[in-house]
Amino acid sequence: MAEWALAWCLKHQAVTSVIPGCKSPEQVQANAKLRNLIL
């Protein structure tokens, strides 16, 4: 669910910036892949 919410924020035109919390390099990579998620 968190991944979907982050992907929605990244694609929503009204959202100007997204600052996700990441604790590991793996989380950074996973979050970066969400940009391409089709909602």
C-alpha cells in the first residue's frame, strides 16, 4: 500500500515534491522504480 501511495504522489500533477523516508539503499532503489508504475 505504501508503494502505491508513493507512486500516486509522484504522478499527481498537484503534488510539487515528494520526500520519502528511506533507511537503506534498497529502499531508495525500490522507490525510484515506482516512477514507472502504471496506476
